[in-house]
Amino acid sequence: MNHKKLTLIVAVVLLATTLLFARSPNAYAWDASTQITSVVESGHTVLIIQFDFSQLSKPPTSSHYPFEYQIRTTDNDEQWVEYPPVSIQQPTTAIFTVRYNFSAYIRYIFYVQARLHSNQDGWSTWQPSLGAPVPEFPWGVPLVALSAVAASLYLLRKRRMT
């Protein structure tokens, strides 16, 4: 097999792999467009959390639905405290609200984030984000693929010159 064909095959395989990762919901985190507000009821801090599941299914179906959510808190943006996941009944609409009761008055929480768990797609990203989002599926694979193709073309050209 000549090097030109081999280079083309490697490039096609790497491109196909990249496209499969990009199309797979499990290859990257999804966004539940989480909005969180808090209220004090009977001396307890209660979070009112709105999730949007429409990125994955509009509305949720019996085969594709969220089944739990999780929150985390911090008072310094460095050390997060994750609370155990909370089960929910299958929502009937893509945008829905849940309530999280801390069973106490919480005075010193500066940041709260939440995420949603889908039966098919795994966990959403933690939101709302506090700064620039860091993708869970970085551009590493396309960069590696491009580097491999460039190296193959360079070696093929170098061989042709000799």
C-alpha cells in the first residue's frame, strides 16, 4: 500500500472519529440552562431551581427524561460542597422547576450551582457558571487529528523528494 493511500485512510478515520464524538451526547456535557433563586420560608433557605430539558427532548418522553438533580455550594469559589442527588418524577414539560429545602437558614453561601441527570445523556454541566465555561470535550481530538494529517503529509512529501 502506498503512503498516499495510507495517509488518506488515516485522515478519513480520524475525521470520522471526530465527527462521531461531536454527534454523541455522551462525548460532551449538555446544558440545562439552570436558573436558581432562593427564598426563606419558615426560617429555612429554599432554592427554587428551573431546568430546561429542551436541548435533549422537547418535552421529555418515557424513553428520554431527567430523573434526578444535584446541587453544590461554596463560600469561596474554590472548595465546592456537593449534596447528594435528589430524585424527581418525570416532568411533563421541557422547562420545569424543583425546590431544594436546606432545612435550615443558610447565611454564608455565596455561590450555588445545580445540574440535571438524564437517563440517556448523563449529567448536564454545573450551572449557572461563575466564569468562562470550560468545555468537557475540548478541541483535543480535532487538534490531534489535524496534527496527524499534517505529519503524514510532511512525511509523504519528504519521501517523495528522496
